[in-house]
Amino acid sequence: MNPPGETSARSAVEKRYALRTRCLRAARCVFNNGCSDYSVLVRNVSATGAKLTGDDLFRLPDEFELQIANAAGVATARRVRRVWSRADSIGVEFLEPERELASGAL
């Protein structure tokens, strides 16, 4: 047993299902039947989810479409759900496979 305030390596292991890769990509959160969008930064991403940062993220609904441009300029979109939130960041889980958007859509 560990003293209060200390954790063992095993208990400190995160509860993620997939390894995340750091990145810094511009993205848009689209909601309200495509009538509303919100600009964010993707800070890390995995096969199952992503960490987003930005201002006033509490304004985002629990589920929305996340549109991300990759390094080649190709934009993809997927439906996501918020799984945790902090003042300046949220974690989202991917709900569907990514799909490519028409060029210039982001």
C-alpha cells in the first residue's frame, strides 16, 4: 500500500484503450445540424479519441462532429462524444470511422 498522495506505477496507468500521439492540428467542432461551429486545437489523438483545447469548451454539446485537417491538407470528419472536461480542454471518444470531407470543406 502506498502512502497518501503517492501512487504506484500500476495505479498511475491511464485508462486509455489506445496509445495517443501528440499533435497540434486546427479543427472544427460542428453541431446544431451544421449551423454552428467552434474552432479548437487537437493536442493528441489515438485510434479511439482525442484531446481538444480551446476557450469556452463548456459551450460544446456532449456529441458533435469533429473536422480535422491533416498535414497534407486533407480534411476528415467523425462523430465524437465528450468523455471528460477541464477548464481549457476536453477528451472526446470517436463514435464512428473517419470519413474524408470534400476539398475546401474545413
